[in-house]
Amino acid sequence: MPEPSLLAELCDVRFSYAERAILRGVSLTIPRGKVTALMGASGGGKTTVLRLIGGQQRAQSGRVLFDGHDMGHLDARGLYAARRRMGMLFQFGALFTDLSVFENVAFALREHTDLSEALIRDVVLMKLHAVGLRGARDLMPNEISGGMARRVALARAIALDPELVMYDEPFAGLDPISLGTIAQLIRQLNDAMGLTSIVVSHDVEETFRLADQVIILGAGVVAAQGTPDEVRASRDPLVHQFVNALPAGPVPFHYPGPALAQDFGPAGGNAP
């Protein structure tokens, strides 16, 4: 059983899409009440980790634990109950375009609870107030900015008072003011509501300021896990390349392919 201080844990998890290995024996821990940043180069398995914790994917080997329960062994009822305790903010918000701001946040409450319409109204307005958008309740998604849409998505993610909230690239495409606002909201809501948060992000500076713990994935394994300062001080070449945004390092510029001589040599032009 995991420590009581851990809400989620991956234990020697392996996962592949067809023959492409994504996770090669990953072990990591998500402490309760903290903000954990999950970082690394594109295609390194960050979103896959979120899907494994949420039960959308199942590990091919190893264990994915949520509050002590192995997500890979839960039946449909158990999986539904576990997901009821999670919230998700998708990349770019993923709001329902034909529903108002109010109705977007109310959607999960209507789907998963038996609350009266009066109570749903109160809950929705409280969640919108928490992200500063109570006054935008009647607007449609095409009438609000990208930063506001991300805040509506955050209100929707916390509508059911989850224990765990997972954020998939919450800062992507935002201007500096909106980015800072979302980062501050993630931190404030995590602390005020007693949440546990996992933030997948490529924004090193903002994410390091926000997070209690940083995990960097690379080459299918955990390259570093610790406080932001500990990760910055890592001597791992991949971590050093990622944290300092270096073009040269373990993550190559060129996608693997044939040798140059094979493509551009005398026989290259005659190849089918």
C-alpha cells in the first residue's frame, strides 16, 4: 500500500503505443496537497501519465495507484468512482462551444449529481466567482478571450470538488497576463481547496515558480524528481538541456532516419 501522504503513484510502469515505447519502467509519486509539475520534451509521455492515472489507458506492466487502488484492475464501477474524485483541464480549455459559460460549468453537476437547479446555480456561481468570471456567466465561448476560456475550464474542472486536478498544458497559447493569472489560480485553488494538482507544462520559469515538486520525463524514464531547486541543480544531461532550453543535447534536432549518404548519395536519387 502507498504512504498515506501519497494520492497517486506509478510503480515501474511500462506503456507503448503499438511498437513505440513511451514509458520504460517509470516510477513516480504524487504527494497529497501539493502541486506537482510533469515536464519533459514533447512526446515524452506526460499526457500518457495523466491518461493512466485517469484510467483512460491501462499500463502494460507495473501499477498505477490512485489512493491505494490499482487503476488497471478496477471494474467499470470502481473506475467511475475514482474518476468522480478527479478533475481535468484539457489543453486549450475544450469548452462546449454551443453552451454558455454557466452551462459549461453546470454540465458536470447535471451529469453526475442529483442536485436541484437552485443548488446547481449556487455552485456554478461560486466556482465562477473563484476564477473571477461570475459576471461572464451568460457569455458564449466565442465571446470570451482565450485566457477567460481557460479560467472557465478551470471552474468546470473543480465543479465537483475533486481531490485531484490534472492540467494538460494550461499555459499554452496564453499572453503573459493570462498565463500569470492561470498560474496564480492553480496555486491559490490548490491551497484553498486542499487539492492535489498535476500540471503538464513546457513553461519552465512559470511552472518552477508554481510547483512544489517537479518531475522530468525523458527517454521513457524519470530523469529527475524533486523540488524545483533540486531539479535545476541536476547534472543529468537531458534535465540540463530541458531546463536551460538548449538546442543541443540528448534530445536530438533530427528525427531518426537513414544516413545522409543513403538519401543523398549517388544511389539516393534513384531510390523509389
